[in-house]
Amino acid sequence: MHMDFLLNVFRENKTKDAVIWKDRIYSYEWLLERIYYWQTFVQRSNIQTGTVIILEADFSPNSISLFLALVEKECIIVPMTKSVEVQKPEFVRIAQGEYSFCIDDNDDVNVTKLPYSANHKLYRRLTELNHPGLVLFSSGSTGKSKAAVHDLIAILEKFKKPRYCFRAISFLLYDHIGGINTMLYILSNAGCLVTVHERSPDSVLGLIDKYRIELLPTSPTFINLVLLSKAYKRYKLDSLNTITYGTEPMLEATLRRFHRLFPKIKLQQTYGLSEVGILRSKSKGSDSLWVKIGGEGFETRIVDGILQIKAKSTMLGYLNAPNPFTVDGWMNTGDLVEINGDYIKILGRKSEIINVGGEKVYPSQVENVIQELENVKEITVYGEKNFITGEIVCAKVSLTNDENPKKFVLRLKKHCRGRLQNHQVPVKVEIMDKKQHSNRFKKIRYSEHGS
């Protein structure tokens, strides 16, 4: 049915490695048999088409095979990971979860019937079509988490065309559009998905070395942590030919430093949203932030400097928020961009722009300059209300090593004055001990008022 193209790939590559989990190798033949096992289990459990399944897991043999079995059963899948543990009760309620399949660290599955009855109009639409669904919650880094409902048939469509076969790390999370995209891309091209249990530089680079990984999909924050940890000195990375990065703007200082260290590794910027999926992309170069995005099934346009996207894989809508699309079906991303021919450069969210006396300041521009300094681990720039100028530029900085705070702030401001205009120089600098990124390895953004 819906997954015939995928199951055919599995049948044609039975002896190949499909998944590596905790140093155990699972073949495509094993994956096929396990999908059939879960299909039988779901049937015997009297779980109907259109049932909303909360799938609590990280990437594992059972989470992958169960996901695919639920697609074939035309269920509505709501993946959740430990990164949303605190919000889980709220998310389950919003999603109207009817069953929970919880997969633990040993890959054992616990099934629970939940008290909710799914009756949202978007769910009814999927059931009428006899299509499987996918619900993804946004990270909520800039506000309340929104639950995007997708028709999985539209998402699967882009994986029907054969592309390159890779051995890849499952770095992006199971409940993230990038994680789902990685899983479906690798499996649809008979590649091998190597799962990771601790997303630290040493753990990830150790797997790259051990299993001769070719592709690492990750985030700018993680690339920065790799550079700071110097874990790259402890492992062989000669098999790695491509790193894709997305989820947030990349700092040019970080990109260029990594490219200088590893000129043979292709660095490719990606772009995607929970609401529309992952677009195909092509970076101008491994050390460039200019990128072409679009590809089959996607259209892009720039309106008032903001990127808008129309896609075949666009979500049906939110469970808990108004429809964000324009009358003619375009998604306003909120991302400000520069244009250079066919290429764009993403400057950041419009909501994050700092207005200092009528002058616009983009946080990423200031962060890029501060990141050039020695001893800077992480940096987040944001705006805070000010009676005279409207807003002032503020910075939260985490240091790699201890340093006299007053001397560091003086050093930072002197460096910024030499590289930035006066209104861009941070007025308020706070040195932090705690990390400035979420469990999704995405920078934690503060509102334009510093909350």
C-alpha cells in the first residue's frame, strides 16, 4: 500500500545493514520481519485506522519498525522524546492521544491505553482519506509549542525517487522533522542508520570513526561544541564526506573555522520547518552561508524581505493554533533573508530583530563577532526594552575557561567596537555558567524584551 516502494527497497537489500543500535547490526531482512510483527500486534490489539498513537522513543530497531507498521495501518503518529518530558502531559492532551507505545533504553515496548478520544477535524480529514498522519510539536524556543498535523502520504512522496546511499548518524531527534527526514531518506535509499544514545561530541565522533559514517545531519550549535571540545583530535573522521546543518542560523566564524580544519568535508546548509518539511538545498560553498533552497514539490518567494514557502508536503494545520498560511497557500516563515541571484542568506527571525533608536540589529551579526573571541563557548544576543532608545543590545556569554568577568567584558566591548557600529555593540553583558542550547541542540532564544 502506502509503503510498497519502501518495502520493495528492503526486500531488494535484505542482507545489507539497515540499523546499528548499541553496537548491534540489524539487516533489512530483520527490519522487514519486525514490521510484519508489529503489523500483527496492532491488528490483534484492535487498533483501528486513524487511531492517535503517542510514540515515546528515540531511534532504535523497534521504534523504526513500529513507526513504519503504524504508517501502513494508517494511524496518526505523535513521536515524543525525553527532550519534552516536562511538557509530555500537555502534549498528549493536545494531541488527543489514544494509545501510548513507550520504548525504553533496552528497546522494550510498553503499551498503554490513554483516556482521550481523538475527534479533531484535521484527524477526521485524514481518516476520510484513509491516510496515515504525523503530529510534530515545535520546539517552542520562541513561544508556545504548536502541534503541526501532516498527511504522511505527502511527506513520503519525496522519498520515492532514488538518491545517494549513505551511512548516517541519527543525530536529529525522533520527534523533529529533521530526524524523521533522515530516517526516511536513509532507509528509502538502502543506507545504514547508526543510532546515537548520547549526543556529545565524543560519542558522535566515536561512532563516525567506528562505523565509517559518511553523513552527519546536525545543528550549528553542535558543530560549535565539536570545535570547543577538540574531540575531532581523538577520532578518525576521514570517512565523513558531508555534514548537513540547519534548525538555526549558522555563525560565519564557526563555519569558517570548521572548514579550515576539515576542507575535504562538504558542509551543506539545510532548511526546513515542522510545518512544511525539509527543502532540498545547495550551499554556494562549504565556507559560505549563501544557499539555494527549493526543489521538487517546493516553491519559495520573498515578501518584504521574509521567506515564504509553498509545498506539497505542507501540514494540514495546527491542533492548537490558527492556520498560518496566506490566502493563496504560502507559509510565512518569519525568517528575514538577503538575496543574491538564486541564493539567499538567512539573517534570523523577524521577531528577534533588535531596534535601537530606529536602527535594526540582527543578533546573529553580533554573535558572529563575539564568537571570534578566545574563550567564548556559547553566545546569545537579544534585545531588552530601554526608555531612551527603545531597545538595547544584550549578550549572554558562556566561557570555556574561567576568566575575570570585568576584564572579559572590557575585552568583548573593545573587540565589538572595532568590528561593529556603535548601536550594535552590547550594552549589557552577562556571563553564564549554564548551557545556552536545548536538548535539540538548538540555541535558546530570548524574546526581544529579554524574558
